[in-house]
Amino acid sequence: MTKEIEIRAALEAAFEAQDIEVVNESARHAGHAGDDGSGESHFAIRLRAPELAQMNRVARHRAVHAALGPELVASIHALRMDLG
């Protein structure tokens, strides 16, 4: 299972997503710091869920990190988030 699929599955399990998009941006960062050569180091997510609507930005990011879990978060170098 790819990390992209793992991220999507974790977010779908944790939130009542109205809009969800997970994009692997690793190819754009090839050779940069944090690129481990796996092709799965940099991701962007767009998530719209009612649970996030009342949270401030920091709480939203914490909620996403909690949903992904420490192992998955630790295996990703960069995670760009557009949350609401």
C-alpha cells in the first residue's frame, strides 16, 4: 500500500470528509533535503470536514497528525495541508 493510499484511508476513517485530495509531490522535491529516494516523502492534502470547521489552524493540524498516527507522520518528510 502506498503512503498516498494510507494517508487517504486514515483521513477518511477519522473525518466525515466532504472534500478530500491527497497528492504525492515527492517528484517535485527529488534531490532536495528530506528526499529519501522512495518517491514517497512529500505530500499535500486538501481536506474539508465539519469536524475541522470550528477549530483554529493549529488544532486542525494536530487533528490531522493524530488521525495519521505517529508512525505515518514520522515516515513523511513534508506534509502541506489545506484544511477547513
